[in-house]
Amino acid sequence: MKKKKIRSNDAHILALAALMEGSGSILYEEADLLAYDCDGFTVHRKLPRAVVFPKDAEEVAKVVRYCAKHNLPFLARGAGTGLSGGAIPLNNEVIISLVRMKRLVSVDLENRQAVVEPGFINLKLTNSIADKGYYYAPDPSSQYCCTIGGNVAENAGGAHCLKYGVTTNHILALEVVLPNGEIITIGGEGILDTPGYDLLGLLTGSEGTLGIVTKITVRILKNPEAKQTVLAYFDHVSDGSQAVSDIISAGIVPAALEMMDKIAIEGVEAAAFPVGHPKDIEAVLLIEVDGISAGIEEQIEEILAVCRRHHVREVKVAKDEQERASWWANRKTGFGAMGAISPDYLVQDGVIPRSKLPEVLERINEISKRYELRIANIFHAGDGNLHPLILFDMAKLGETDRALKAGSECLQVCADVGGTITGEHGVGIEKKEEMKFVFTDEEILAQTNIREVFNPENLLNAGKLFPSPSRCAEVKRDLKDKQTVARP
Amino acid sequence: MKKKKIRSNDAHILALAALMEGSGSILYEEADLLAYDCDGFTVHRKLPRAVVFPKDAEEVAKVVRYCAKHNLPFLARGAGTGLSGGAIPLNNEVIISLVRMKRLVSVDLENRQAVVEPGFINLKLTNSIADKGYYYAPDPSSQYCCTIGGNVAENAGGAHCLKYGVTTNHILALEVVLPNGEIITIGGEGILDTPGYDLLGLLTGSEGTLGIVTKITVRILKNPEAKQTVLAYFDHVSDGSQAVSDIISAGIVPAALEMMDKIAIEGVEAAAFPVGHPKDIEAVLLIEVDGISAGIEEQIEEILAVCRRHHVREVKVAKDEQERASWWANRKTGFGAMGAISPDYLVQDGVIPRSKLPEVLERINEISKRYELRIANIFHAGDGNLHPLILFDMAKLGETDRALKAGSECLQVCADVGGTITGEHGVGIEKKEEMKFVFTDEEILAQTNIREVFNPENLLNAGKLFPSPSRCAEVKRDLKDKQTVARP
């Protein structure tokens, strides 16, 4: 491909362009960069220095080596759907976009694995192997557009993670460009427990701060023989919540077990895929079981019995795949649907022990009143992952700030009851100060020390994941005096 | 408890004794130390400086801080059943034995978790909760005597890990004494994906080189409603092997899927729990399925059909729990049973893609002939974890050395076919040079750099897990010159 003439006064832009093959592989003009000033966390924006589009790991490594040599901050970006700001160029970074590296490299049905490049779209993997009877399990709601590389960075979850686990449970090997430009491979194909330290687990969910993933070997699963889906409407949240506990206690492991509250229902019913949920109920449960055909019916019967025991107002079993799909489409519009009932919204992402839901919802309700902001709740009830959705209006003075504070208080509530501050969206810039709700200084230091091993100059995605640098440096200095794990 | 008078010329022994509460909390006389000169890997022995028996995390931390201050090598030990030498005091270490810390701290059935101290015996956990209908899944063959702390260090597996995963999949949180004496808690109870780096995964399976675990929160599971077990005898290994592949391809996930070859059968039939396996067959499969009752029968039918398709000579379904238990007792004597047919034996622990089994067995057979040593094979066939058992006689000059070399060659075969050098026994001292079969210098460096963060003076369990220090230092220096992840 012929190279387009680059016009810039920035010598680094010219040099980076020269490293990349083909035209259209670098953006550097302000009008182009505007699309890269934030990700799915839109309340903070900053322009990158440039955006490069490498075609393979070697080109990624060339850019990384250049940045390392010239002390230029850089970070990797997938589809930019992240919800915690992990891809926002806080330091005017060179963004390494991985969207051109979007090949499905290979599929190995016999050993149940596939190799993809990081820019490959999550849902495309399932679509590519569906006709052979296989699928890729992690299913974030953004799966129609988010990339598997981004899923690895955030250790993304999804509605079906209750039974099948989050992204880290499906990653077998990674090719990674380290912040010094070296390329290493970690993990092993089809191996449960590889020798040495678990770098695979360490890199997965490290939010783009330890290296840039350039190839991913994932586990693929055989489609379950059968699945069945139930909708259950409850007049009281506490009844719905108790039904969740009892389903799990009965030894059933549903593929998914979702809950939405009254305001969330108002949202999804006003959005693209309404299904006629009653508007006067406090909670709807969406429950799915899958597996071999033989056991499904018994599990559904038991689920219905549990729901009835807890005063369910109405309960429905999906009569066909079309109805099932409509219920899921309705649920998966959840976050976006808030746009139908509010100018802006902030998604939070806490984790709580399932049994604490009624107490937590009461406290969130109190936060909502105190900040005078409506808060909807969508809940991966089976695994305790709660998404409070704080509705606000950026155009109103001070309301963004109030929404952020209300969100932070919701996370404090989650931490207070023994939960944590993120289930699947990551910490990014959004929740880095909230890390202190759940980690001691020593525990944060143990983590930042690991970052230094991989990323000693902190050029890669700086200012993310951990409390702000100055604070961190203080912690470190303090602890060094006390003879800690800080390096001698 | 009154302190016993300690008589020693070693000031460190006196000081360590003074740190510990109660008599009998330190051993230092040679006669006592002899029991601690090796673990389950018996071909290498060395005496420790002393063995201390702390009663809680605070006493562990006191000992660690003392050792760190006085530059004394130290390591932690559980039941000493490890098979790769991870608890051998290569450097005359102070051994911190965790056997006194053996409490079951708490059981929380509602949230499906239990908290144990590291010296708690694996099988005792299941026994403690069995009457409530729960169990702890990881089941190494040594589970009647090995400790959960040791299981965490080695990321231990077991026959039922095919369906339920290895130890790391069942650990929710750890309290850890770091090599500087600090106590931190990592992970979160009941949380799938905690914020920040995955230190929990990193510590689990780090073979006692990053810290000493003093409290463990594990996931407990509800007993399956039903289980059913099958024995299948094959005249040809290739048929047995193909049956394994076809069972997995059929979408069945057995709870366990074990294979033993002819020599292994000879061993288990000569040991404590013979069950009458025919002696002229090449392979026996032990297959177990569990889950809700409704589906079990269909799965067993399908398994029997697969076996028949591959010319099974005879196939039996366990007629009751007693017969099932006898089959498992027979299988679980596997390693020890070798003692019935050979003076000594060396257990190896490779992983291979399931489909490569016939080829690998042929190459192991060739190694057996070349070294003139019989080799039995026990195989967690479902997940490709192969245990060649090399039979030898220590009393014969040079035979130990030949057995070690033959074992190393078996691992090379595993690496050659795309597998790896340990599935569940760890690297320890036994396989540290073999790490080079599967890792590049850069990949080993990325790991030793992490060790330095936690264990900068390398006082904790030095000389384990990675190729020998001199070699490592060279690698590091080399790479530093080439601008690597080595710290500036």
C-alpha cells in the first residue's frame, strides 16, 4: 500500500508514521483524534498525541520500542467500549489501536480452542463456530461490538458468567508485547495448570498496564444440548432476592440469573426491545438453565416452585427461541436503555454477597434520595454483581459531580457489606481512589511493585487502576522506611 | 505452656525458640531434623537448620522477620507430601512447619465457603461438611494426609479436576506472610473477579517462593445429586485413547476420566486394594459422571456406546457405592502401589494434548527400553495429565541417575508434542532445568523478576522452580544489556 504524505510539525508523528506500513495507519489531526478522547466512560476526556493502527505484533513492538526509547506515554485500545476509562489518554498518549488486528487465526474443534487477534469482535467468535455446534462463553452486553483483546484487559464478565466463569477462565494463552518491546508467550494451549508463576492470570484483567496482548488462545465450548428460560415478577425485592438464594441453595447452577428493579424495568420498556414487563412490580428475575436435555425440565420445575414459595406474582417459561431471544434483547439493552429515561447516566459496578441485596438496595435508595438522583439497579444476581445506574443530566450545573459522588458512595456500600468495587468493568480512572475501600496500602504496594517490574517507566497506560501517583509514591516511601517489599 | 530448656550453641536457634510460645515448638537436634531432610521427592536430601512450629500468623511473621533481619534462609512446609522437592531445605533453611495451624476456622454454607488454616488436611474438610451435603472438590491422591496449604503452594490437582478445576479454581482468598514479615490478605470472599492484579492466582502455585500462606478461604460445593462410575478394559491403548477423545467430543464432561496401562495395573493389583483387573489388557479406563439424577443414565449409556464402538473387551457399571469406592481405592493406590513391584520409583508429571497419547506412550516405551527401566503410566486422561512411573532400584549403582534422566526425557516428549512439564506436582527442584523445555529466557526472566518483588533477597525457598541461580543470573545480565524488563 502506498503511504500517504504525513504533514506534521511533530517529529515523533513523522517517525511513528514511518514505522507503520500502509496509508491510513496513523491519525494525528485534531479532528480525527476527537473520536479517541474517551471510551465508554464519557465524563473525562483528553486528546491523544496520535493514534496508530499496527497490522501485527511486530508493528506493535516497533511502536512500543520507539515510545520506550523516546519516553513517550502510550496505551492500547480495542473498540473503546470500556466503562471505567481504561483507554482514555490521560497523558496525551500515543494510542495503539488494535482494530486492524482482527483475524480469527485458527479454530481447533478437537482440542476446543481458537486463536484470535485482539481486535476480533467477541460475538463474531460465537458466530464463526455456531454452525459446528460451539460457542465462546464470556458474553458482556457489548459483545456485538467489543473486542476480545479488550475483554482480556478488563477480565470482562457477562450474564452467563455465573455458570461459565469470567474471561480469565476461558483464556489459555496470550502473546504479549511487553513495555520494552519484547514479545513473549504465556500460558499453554489446553493446559489447566502451567508451570511457574501464573502470568496468564496476572496479565488478564491488568487493564492494559502490564503489556499489550497481540494474540489470544481461548477455550471454546460445545453448545448445551438444551436451554430453558424463565421470567418471574415479584411485588417485593426481598422476595425476588430470597428466591435467588433458594435457587442456588437447591444446588441448581443456572447459566444466568439476572434481576432488574422497577426503574431499570421502566428503562428497558421505554427502549428498543420492550417485552411488556408489568410496570408496578419491584423486581423481575430472568433465569436460564442449560445442559443435557434430560435434566432441564426438573430444574425448571424446581425454579418455579421456589418462585411460588416466595410469592411470585407471575412466572413464565419461554415458549420458543424467539421469545427467549426477545427477553435477552430486552435485558441486554439495560444500560443503554437508561438513555430513554434520562439525558445521561453513570453505570456503577459493585459486587456484594447475594444475601445482602435487600439491605444494599435500601442504602442505595437512601443515597438516591440524598443526592436527588434516580438510581436504577441491574443485578447479575447469581454472582452478586450489582450495577447501580445513576441517572443525571450533564447540562445541569454540578449534577455530573453529584452523580460521581453518588456512584462512589454506592461502591462504599458494596465494600461495607463485604463485597468489592468492581465485578467486570475494571477500575480504570473511574474507581482508582475507591481501591482504598478494599485494599490496604501494603496490598496496593504489592500490586504497584509488580507493575514496575513490567512497566518500570510507567509509560504504558499511566494513571490508571491505582490511587493517584503522588499518593502512591507517598505510600511507597512510607513503607520503604518500614522495611517493606519495596525494592532495596 | 511452659517452655522447654533449649540447649544449642547456635544463637539463632536460641533466638528463634524465644520467639515461639510453648514447648515443643522448635526442633534443632540432628536426630529430629532427619525427618525433614526431604519431602515426597526422596532422591535429594539435606538437613534444615531448625524446624519451628508457629501457632498463628503472628508467630509465622515473627520468625520471618527474624530470618529476614539475620539473612537466614527459610521455607514453609505442610505435610511434606510434595513430589517435586519444593520443601527440601537445599540451603540449610529454617523450616516453618505449618502443621500446628490446622484449624477449620469457619464454614459458611449459605455463601458456599470455608476458612481453614494451612495445616488443615485436605480430606478433613470434606469429612467435616459431608453431613450437610457439601464437599471440597480438589482431591489429590494424597488427600488423606496432605494439607490445603501445600495444595495452594503447588496448585494441586486430582482425579476430579477434569470437571471441577484445580486448586486455584477453588481458592477465594488468602492471608499471606510476605518475605519481609508483613501480613496481607488477597482475593475476596465469594467474588469472581477482584479489582487490581490477580495476586491470588499469582500466589497460588508459586511453590512457596513468594510468601507463606496462613489462612485460606476455599469454595465448597454441594454434593452432586447422583454419580455413576464405569470401568472399561481395552486390549489396545489406542482404542482406549480414542474412546477418551470421543467421550469428550460427545459433549460429556465426566467428573473424572482416568487411564492406567498394563504395568500400572500390575502394580495396583499387587497392592492393598486389588479389584481383579484382567492382567493381559493394555488399558483400563475409570470413568465417573455426576450431577442431577435426571441426566446420569443417558450419559452412562452414551459412554458405554463409545467404549463398544472402540472394541472394549469388557465394561462394567459400579453396582453400588461400595463397588465404586473399591475402584477408587484401587486407582488411588496407584503411585504407592509401584512399591509392590519395584524397590523404588520416580513419579513424573507431564501434560499432553489428549490426542497425542498413543504417540507419547510409544516414545515413553522407547525411553524405557533404552534406559532398561520399566515405566508404568497413570493418566488423568480427560485433561491430558500423564504420570509416567519410572521403576528402579536405588541400591543398584547408577540406577537413580538413569531414572532421573529417563524422567527428564519423558518430559521432553511431553513438551515436544505441545504439552508441558508439570500438571499438578510442581517444578520444585526436580524439574527446574526442564523449565527450559517450555519457556524462553525472557519468559523465565519475567517470572524471576516477579519473585524479586516479593522475595528480593531470595531467602524464601531459594533454588526452586527456576533454572539454577548462576544460569539465571547470566540470563538476566545478558538480557539487561539488551534493554529488557530487567529493572534499570
